[in-house]
Amino acid sequence: MVTTLLIGIGTGLLTALLVLFFKLPKKIQYIEETLIDAQISKVYDAIRYQEQLMKWSAWPSETNSQCAVKNVDGQVGAQTVYLNKGKQFGYQEVTELIKNEKVSFYLESKAPFEQDTRLHFYLKEINSNKTNVLLYFDNTLKRPSHLFPHLFGIIDWTHRMHLKDLAGLKAFAEQKQE
């Protein structure tokens, strides 16, 4: 009787894992938007210059990390390197710049799952002192490790960090110049 019960539980768990394996998406995408009361050039620079980005980004404090900029800041190839106790555990690299229109990043991290992560900021001038910003997140996870981000809440956590980032960008870009 106990053996039958254990086999039933094991079969149920295996079935649930197989369903999750095939039903949970490998591709995670979303778009968030904010309106910033600042000139488009100021917003563009706040995103493309990694030294500025680290002043408003939620990621350093949320990941308890220190950051360093590698390569030429503000240019394609610039990287923000994430360090914990002096050891690098990830980076983001500027992969595309279209002046006052778009900044794109590739993100790399040591995670218990394989992924291809891209982040794009699209800018649109509303008027001379107002900029619309779209944050487009595009992440492709690899099977079978795609289960981990779903099961452990990493996807929701990442989305919340991007919302904090947009709020931080807005506050940073709207600061008055002294």
C-alpha cells in the first residue's frame, strides 16, 4: 500500500514536471513605458553612459554588487561589470546606439540556467522637454533550465527591477542641472 502510494506520488510529480517543461515559455518578453520631463539628449546620455546608468539603476543595490565600467563609456562595446567581493559575476554591454532613438544591451550573468538576454531602450521626443521611453526586455531561456526562473520567481523579480529602473531613470533625468 505504501509502495503504491509512493509510486503514485512519484508519477504525479513527474507528470507535473513534464507539463511544466513543455508549457512554461522559453521566451520572456515585455515592454514598459515612462514619460520623462527632460530633453531627449539628456535621457539618451543617462542610458548610454554606464557611469550615469549606475547612478539610477536598481540592479547594483538589488544584487548587492559593485560596478565598474570597461571599454569606452558611452560607446558600443562599453560594459558595466558586476562584481561581488571583487569577483565578476556578470556584465551588460552596449550593443547598439542610435543617437536620441535607441540604446541596446546584451546582458550576461552567472546563473543556474542558460539564457540570451537583450534589453532595448527606445526614445521618442514628445516636445523639446519631454521624452517617451520604452523599455523592451527580450530573454530566451534554454530547456530544461528554463524551469528555474519560472519556479523561483526570477522572471517576476527581474520585471520588478526593470520597473524600478524606469522610475530611477525618470528621477535621474528630471533632476535640475546645477
